[in-house]
Amino acid sequence: AKRLNRDTISFFKSDMTRKMMRRLELEGDLRRAIESDELAVHYQPKAEIATGEIYGMEALVRWFHPTRGLVPPDEFIPLAEEIGMIVPIGEWVLRTACRDAVELRRRGMPLHLSVNLSMRQFREVDLVERIASIIKETGLQPAALELELTESILMTEAASAIAALNEIKGLGVSLSIDDFGTGYSSLSYLTKLPIDILKIDRSFIQHCGHDGNSATVVSAIINLAAQLGHIVVAEGVETVAQLAFLRERNCSRIQGYLIGKPVPIETFVAQLERWRKI
Ligand code: C2E
Ligand code: CA
Ligand code: CA
Ligand code: CA
């Protein structure tokens, strides 16, 4: 029994060591990822339910590691946030996405662009100046830009957040709450903050067909958004049944694999015409 124990312990130890080694390695690699040209921005379409039109796209960062291949954002974004690399990465994503959106507009496809903003970026004192200078430098129309925030930003820093959010709004940019419904928020911040859009988290959408509680939550969020004068976007729509459910409840916009997965900008352009016919 003793022997078994020792083996078990050393197994866990080596498993932990492996994880720590991977993390350390990834951390070093991530610090070089921008200069090494390993990051890319992919775009996922957003559609208006009533017209079927693709009105916009969300920018999603991708990391192509030279030996590990594609590292999922759910693995490297939290790491980038921890080590502060999300600040230059987020800025690089914003600049790249604004350039691509301007280029699309030039080619006759004036789409709305949304970009994720991490909590860590939000704490930078010069965030608003940086956003303003990227808008100026790329020539994007501010009204075409939306920044997606998570509820955690609104929760933990509610007092100081209001001023910063108002400043960003002052640039002419719109603001959305991402993954709405998954935070631990009291809903009171919704009445205090200059938010334009609520994005219903994909977990509710994916269960709304077979789980009464999820369906109730989705309906409630749609109604809440309408009452507050916010636009609502359903995330992670994968099936025609989910689309029908959302249409019936007057949800205005959707995003999800049913419309399209995130793809490089060239692929996005090539697929725009096909998407427009949905
Ligand atoms: P998110 O902002 O909630 O983005 C939506 C995620 O859901 C994306 O995953 C997208 O590919 C995925 N998705 C969209 N539609 C569907 C669907 O119908 N079914 C399923 N199963 N998934 C769908 P992705 O690209 O892996 O990104 C994961 C998360 O990483 C993002 O979640 C966001 O929190 C973060 N992230 C990605 N890019 C950036 C970035 O540039 N900056 C920051 N701060 N975070 C980012
Ligand atoms: Ca998002
Ligand atoms: Ca989301
Ligand atoms: Ca998410």
C-alpha cells in the first residue's frame, strides 16, 4: 500500500510539474508572440434576425504557436491577463481589426466591428487615449466600433468604471456586456452604466430548446433589454430551432455557428455573399 501511495504522489507531482512547465513555456512564448507574428485576428459574423443581413463581426484573436499549433484563447487569454501581456495584445487586436474594418468599408462592405476588452486593459490609465489614437490612426468611424466588456468589469470597479465608460462612449463608440447572465451581478448597475448592448451568454442559448429554465432566462433577458432600451444579441446560436425560438421572442440579433464560425478576413469577405442569402 505504501508503495502504491508513493507512486500516486509522484504521479500527481509529475502531472503538476508538467502543467507548470507548459505554463512557463507558454508564458515566455507569449511575450514574443506579437513580434514573432504568431497572432492573427479572425472574424465571426453577426446577423440581424428580421432581415437576415450580416450587419457586423466580432474580432477574435488566434495564436498559432510555432510548435504547439493553435493555442485556444481560453488557455492563453487568462495567462495574458495574469502577466499583463493582454494590454499590448488587446491593443494589437484593436488596431488590426480597425484596419480590416476600414478596408472592408473601402471595398463596399461597411460592417459594424466589435472587439473584446479585458478587465486588465480597463485598469490602464491611458486606455481612452489609446483607443482614441487607434481610431484616429486607422480612420475607422467611431460609430462602427463596439467594445465588449464582461460583467466582472462592471461589478468589481463599478464606482470608477462609470467615468471611464462614459469617456469611451464620448468617443462615439458603443459598449456591450459580454456573456450576460453568467456574472454574479446585481442588476442595479444596468441602470447606472452607459451600456448599449447585452449579449446573452451561449450557455443559455444552447439549452433553451430542452431546458425550461434556460428558456425563461433567455426570454427575461430579451424583455429586460427591451425595457432598458438596449439592443440584445444572442451568442452561440447553432440550430434553426434556437433561431426560431429567438425570433419568436423578438430577439433582434444573433451570432453563432449557424451563421458562421470565426474565420480570417479573406475567408470572411469570400463568404459574405453566401451569408447574405440566409
Ligand atoms: P467570447 O468573447 O464570448 O467569444 C465568443 C466565443 O464563442 C468564441 O470563442 C467563438 O468562437 C465561440 N462561439 C461563437 N459561436 C459559437 C457557437 O455557435 N458554438 C460554440 N460552441 N462556440 C461559439 P473563442 O474565439 O475561442 O474565444 C474564447 C474567448 O476568448 C472569448 O469569448 C473571449 O472571452 C476571449 N477572447 C478572444 N479574443 C479575444 C481578444 O482579442 N481579447 C480579449 N480580451 N479576449 C478575447
Ligand atoms: Ca465577446
Ligand atoms: Ca461572449
Ligand atoms: Ca465567453
